[in-house]
Amino acid sequence: MHPNRKPLIAANWKMNDPPVGCYTSDSPFRSLPGVDVWVFLPFIEWYGAHNAGLVYGAQCGRPEPQGAFTGDISMLMLKHQHFHAVLCGHSDRRHFHQESDAFIAEQATAALEVGLIPIVCIGETEAEHDAGKTTDVLKRQLKPVIDVLTAHHSLPTTHFILAYEPVWAISRGDPNKPAATAKDAQDIHARIRSLLPKDRQATTRILYGGSMKGSNAAELLAQPDIDGGLVGGASLKLEDFRKIVEAAESR
Ligand code: 13P
């Protein structure tokens, strides 16, 4: 495994209160020597995370530095408040805010230009999956992102991350929702890697997101092309999240 692909477990709290205990000294939301742990929080939580010394990111960000965009926060503003990274194109944003592939690429560009690490999220819906369109969808979603990478060809590979989120496996509060099987997830991750520019294939981290939890993390994280997790529901349960981080540590 390339050293640039240190495991990363990213908690996405979505629009939920942070779990009790997340800011304590033994919080599982702290990085370990062998695992990066980052928290993607509702904006108003940034100060708590900052004071607790966590590494935190935003769930979205607007490309323009400032202006008449009611309710939005720009990548530049995030950078000023010490955010480390930003999710671009999470499936919730694609669905509820109609974010397009082109706009997501604009967000990734703006993030890179202010020094935030974009985690670009891609993945097919259930209907697309059932219709056998997964590869076509991933290619379509990746195309403008690859153009961004080509334009920033000297960018270190650690400064850009992808997350594969099969939308049909995202829990949306259902703790019994099955994740993709480890084999299927591995196959898709390998396919995504093969679609990246040649000089980034071996070094780009690709996270899996979709019902990763304590009980399945070890098997998913053992796959050679899965470099970590983007964790929703299980990131709201302290001990379940700790198991995921431990699985990444002993990978
Ligand atoms: P779950 O882990 O709840 O399936 O959510 C995945 C996700 O959307 C993370 O961003």
C-alpha cells in the first residue's frame, strides 16, 4: 500500500447534534498514529471541535469567496476558521440541493485554491444500480473532477480524496441497512482507481461510505482499494465509531 494512503475515517454527523463525549480527551474522534480521523460537522459545531483539538471539516462549501448567497458559507471562510477539509457533492447535497457534477467540480477547485482538502463524493442511486448503470454514472461524475486534477497536476496526492457512496447503501437512520459487500465495494473502488489519471492511481485515497459500522468495518477496510470510511449513522454512536477506528488501526 502506498504510504500516501494512510487510512482515514471521516465522521459525517450530517444535521445531527454531536454525540455526547466527542470532545473528551479519550474521544474516538481523535487521530491515532496509524489512522487519520476527521469530523465533518454542522457549521455551528466548529468552535467546540476547534477547542477540543479535533481535525474538522465542512459538509459543503460555496466556491465564491463572498457575496449574496443567503445561507451559504464559502471555502475561504471555512479556511479562516481552521477547517481542514470539505465534502464536495455528498449525495444529500446532490439530491436535496440539486448540486450538479459541474458545480461540485467548482467547489473542489475553490477548496484546493484556498488550501482545503476536498473529499469528492460519487456513487450511484438504487435505480441506477439496478439498471446496471454504475460505471456510466461514476464516469460521468468523475469526468469534471479529473479535469480539475489535470488543471492542478502538481497537487500532492494527499490533498485530494474521493469517497464512493453507493446511495442505496446509505443508512438514513436505519441501523439495519446492509452495506455493499466487501467484494462488491472492492470491485467498484478498483474500477474508480482505474479511471483516475495514471500518476494518481496508486496514491489517491478512496473512502467507502454506506452503512459502515463496527460490525463490518474490518472486512471492508481489509480490501486493498478501500482506504477508509465516510461514516454517517455509526459516527453518532461513540463506541461503534471507536470500533471502526480500531479496525482501521489494525488493518
Ligand atoms: P451511513 O454511514 O449512515 O450509511 O452514511 C453514509 C454517508 O452518507 C456518510 O456521508
